[in-house]
Amino acid sequence: MTEEQLIKSKKRVQQHGEVFTPKKIVNLMLDQAELQENLHDLSSTFLEPSAGEGAFLTEILHRKLKVARQVSRSREEYDENTLIALSSLYGIELLEDNVELLVMNMIIMFSNEYTQVVMADFKAKVDDVMMRRVIDSAKTIIRANMVQGNALTRLNDRGEPLIFSEWQILPVKRGVRKVQRILYTFDAIIDQDEAEATVQANRPAYEEIDLFSDLFENGEAEPSKTETPLVRYVPVKLTEVYKELIEAIN
Ligand SMILES: C[S@@+](CC[C@H](N)C(=O)[O-])C[C@H]1O[C@@H](n2cnc3c(N)ncnc32)[C@H](O)[C@@H]1O
């Protein structure tokens, strides 16, 4: 969708309030001073409950990838930091065709920016194996975090509860940083702390919401007893997320 094409049809505007935000406005909104701390924190979570084609999420990703480049001192750090930044971004969108474009736009934003930097800063070649792994892992994260559904009923088109992945970064062990993916229903996340995680109609679409903060007590690595994860994946390096190895299903 170009800046000029802000609506697809009158019917869609009437039925779903589908009017896309022009890039200029997105930038003005994301330039607000109170957002800068979160935008500069790679793991600060953003959830957009009516994500459209990703006007806000792609720009937030663009800004976080810039930060990843600034703070990374090696290729390995850069690979990991880009994936940490990406895993902090979540979207819900009602219309399937918009979800497809949302996923595609996020993949394009990530792949283009990541490829450009690893080639320029780290002299990676087109057939670089790690580059392929990072992009495959990025695609897995994007497909998991961009969810088709109704943010109000918390159900998807098939009437199933919305499911989100937490990407929990584990403490570095023997120099290796791993991530564990854990699936929860959106209901469970919201019910755990209505005040902090509710998608409120009066919140601006870009507002930072710490989706998973209260699922864990005192920052412990184990979920509290009231929250049973649906699925746990095997802890893996961030660049191996694409393997999607399941550890346990409840
Ligand atoms: C005003 S548009 C904004 C899209 C995007 N945030 C932007 O700024 O370009 C609203 C979007 O929310 C979606 N939407 C409407 N009701 C929704 C709901 N209950 N849950 C999730 N998405 C919804 C529409 O399909 C549309 O893409």
C-alpha cells in the first residue's frame, strides 16, 4: 500500500474501520519523546492490536534494527540482537489479506536491512550460511508473532483462542545465549494482569505493552502456577529458532 492509497474500499472502511496511517504520521507519532526509551531497548515489547499491513510495526522494526547495529560489537552479537529486537514485536489483525501483507512487509523490512548490514559491516557473501539461518529464524518469529484474529473477542476466524509465543532469552551458559519459545493463549496473558496487558480501546495503537512481564514472578525463568504454557520448545541458539523443536505439549 502506497502513502496515497490509504483505503482499499468504502465497504472495508465502513465494516472494519480500515484506514491506513500515512508514513509521515507514523513517523511523527513514533518520534514522541516518551517512546524513545522503549524504542531504544531491543527487548521492549510492542503489541499492535489492529496492525493492518504493519505501518507502525515495520517502522518500529526499522528503528530497533538501527539500534541493534549501533550496540553490536561483533557479527554474532548483531545476528542475535536483530532477532531479539524482532521477537519483541507483536501484531493482531482481523482480515486475512492484511495479515498476509503484514507478514510479508515485516519479512521484507527485516531481510533487506539485515542483509545490507551484514554485507556492508561484516563482509558477508550472498551464500553466507549464518545469514540464511538468521533470515529463516526471523521468518519463524514473524509468522508466530503476527496473528490473525479479533483483538476484542481474542478469537481467530476459526473461533479458536489467539496464541502468542514468548521468546524467553535464557542466561548465557558457556558463552552461548539461548532462547526458549513458550506458547500461551492471549486470554491467559491478559487474565494474568488485566491492568498491564489489556488491549484498551483508548490506548494508541503503537503503545508499548509488556506482554509477558507478569507471567513470571520476580523475573524467575519458570511461569507462575496459574499459567500453564500450551507448548514449550527446546531452548536453542537464537539463530536456530527456525528448527522449531518442541520440548513439551500440555
Ligand atoms: C484504522 S486501520 C489501521 C491499520 C494500521 N494500524 C495502520 O495504522 O495503518 C484498523 C485495522 O484494524 C483492523 N481491525 C478492525 N477491527 C479489528 C479487531 N477487532 N481486531 C483486530 N483488528 C481489527 C482492520 O482490519 C484494519 O486493518
